[in-house]
Amino acid sequence: MNRYLWTNLKARLQLIKSTDGANFNWLFLPGGPGIGSESLCTLTKILKLPGTIWHIDLPGDGSNKTPCDEEYFSHWSEALFEAVIALDNVILVAHSTGGMYALATPKLEKKIMGLVLMDSAPDALWLEEFAQYVQTHPIEQVQKLQSEYAKKPNNALLKKMTIASAPYSFTKKGLQKGMSLLETLPFNYKTCEWSGANFDSTYKAKWAPQKIPTLILAGELDLIIPLKFFLNSRKFNKQNILFRSIKGAGHYPWIENPKQIVHVFHDYLQLLLKK
């Protein structure tokens, strides 16, 4: 089997590992956008799931460069759909903005066996609330970098800004490990800018899982997108949806509490196998 697969719209699937057992394809979609699926490496490394684990990079995201990143990324929904239908028995695992892309693509529901949403949201209300938090809890270095970035956006400044913003994404316990992760990531400001201008502030979920086994999790201490946004949404409170709060963890909960993350995925697997 090839380690990489590309769809017609330039989405990239990278085979991470295969494990004996059920014939599932676990597709891990990163947040960001612009940081790439490398942000999920420390998560997929610790998970032992039956079937095959893949990372997805949408066109122009992270290291998945295209001839014109903004143009290719503007077709993110079709590109995501193409990636999902390229494989059978798909469980889509999406982090942060990746989860929002999934919920903004309603035709995915009939093509996936399961859905995992990590530190994501059903609409754009989180953005307003987080902006208010940042106003009352500013980081001076981030403010300086934002001013520079506004004048001349580029990958280097986006990376510096993201690393400087790490206290928003990680707890004190996970900060050093989290910053080390961010240091390794490829950044693409063009896709980040496109999503900011065309998606983030107007996003609203276009579907909620009616029957497929679904896991919605978030770090208990996530300052960016806490679990409450889904808990407060009536259309996401269904029998097929499992909610889990990851104790002592932030926006990348596998950094602070990998043990509970492994346990929660195991619980979800039992739900899938009963289907």
C-alpha cells in the first residue's frame, strides 16, 4: 500500500500505521488551518486502534503545498469529501477547526462510520468568547507579533505568533511539551488567512450526527474552545453521541493527559464495535 494518496483536488492522505483487528480507516484531520497534520503526530503515536490510521492534509494546508494555495484551499469541503470517499469504513477524527469543516460538510454523514470531534464547536460563538478572553488576558509578545503580521503576513511570523500564543493552548503543565510540538510544525499563512476571511466568523454546523457513533471531547481547561459549546447545543445531545472532558488538559488534550485520551478512544471503539 502506498504511504501517500492524493485526491483530484490535492487533499493528501498519509498512512501512519496499521493494526490488526477491525477493518477501519481512521482519518485524522488537523485544526488550524495552516499548521498541517503534523500537529496530530503525538496523538496518533499513542493510539492503538484496529485498522489503519491516516493523516489528512487539505490542499495548501501545512506542508501540502499546491500551485495556488488559496485557490485550492477554497475547495476545502469537496477536497475533504474526496478524501473520505477514497477509503472504506471511515471514522473521521477532526481537531478544532477541522471539526468545523467536517460539520460544515453535510454529505459526509452518509459516507462515514463514525465521527470524533476534538476541541471543536457547533458554531462561531467560541470565536467571540475567546477574543474577549484574550482582551482581558493579553500576552505582550503576541500583540507585538500580531502588529508585524498584519503589515506583512508570512509563515515565519505566523509560527512565532502561534508559539508565543501557546499559553492559550496549553496548561502550565503542558506548556513546554506543547511549545516543542509547535516548533516542529510546518506553517502556511495563506490557508490561515483564507479561512479567517471566508469561514471562521460565519461558521455554523450544517448537520449533527443522527445515528453514527460519535465522540465529542475537549480538554477540561481548554481556553479556546471548551466542551460547553457542544453541551449547550440541543441538537448534539443525542444517544449516539458520547461526551468526554479530558481532565487537566487544554486545547491539545493528548499533550497533558495522554492516558485518559487512550482510555476515551477505547470506550468509543466499544461503541463502534457494537454498531
